[in-house]
Amino acid sequence: MLLCYLERDAFDTLFDHAPDKLNVVKRSLINFVNKHLNKINLEVTDLDSQFHDGVFLVLLMGLLEGYFVPLYSFHQTPMSFEQKVHNVSLSFELMEDAGLAKPKARPEDVVNEDVKSTLRVLYNLFTRYKNIS
């Protein structure tokens, strides 16, 4: 018999036992993301769906690290699953280049709008960059 141990984290606990606190975390992450994306006139209203194509993740990484991500390096209006995965994968590479640990989420999970995966990625950014303006 093969046993698979999946490490549970704070987001598993929030989803299972404290959905009211989950909304507080989501609002905090939305405020953090918008603090930076507003600099380029973008705004997030729904964490559950607005990161699935990777565009906001790529742009957010550029803003947080203080560089411009060339527009030819990602799909600005991705149409296919593969283009979205490319964008999310690029954002993960940018995170690693910035010294962050490789996200535990898979790019495909973010593209498939897995909320826990998206929240884990954003929380990782929040913990690293929450004090920059």
C-alpha cells in the first residue's frame, strides 16, 4: 500500500475551519496587490479568477522588483491554456530569480483557478514585499 503524505498548511486550515478569516486574508492580499498594480492603472477585485492567466503575476513581479518586464516575453492577452501556463511559469521564474523559494503550486493549478494555489503564491509575495511602497 502506497501512502502519500501531503503537507497541510495555514491555507488548508483556513479553508477547512475558518472561512470568515479566509476573507480577511483575501482582502489583505487584494490591498497589497492593488497597492502595486495601481501604479500602472490596474486593479484586482477577485483573487479567485484574475490571476489565472499569469499577466498580473508577471507585471506584479516587475513592479515589486523594480524592473520592466518586456512585453514580448509574455502573452498580454493569453487565449490558450498553454499561453496562460507560460505566463504563470514566467512569473515563477521571476520569483526564483528574485531569491524567493520556488512556489509549491504548479502553474497549471493557478491557471485552473485553484484558489489555494493562487493564495499561496500571493502570500509568498506578500511576506517578502509587504514593507515596500
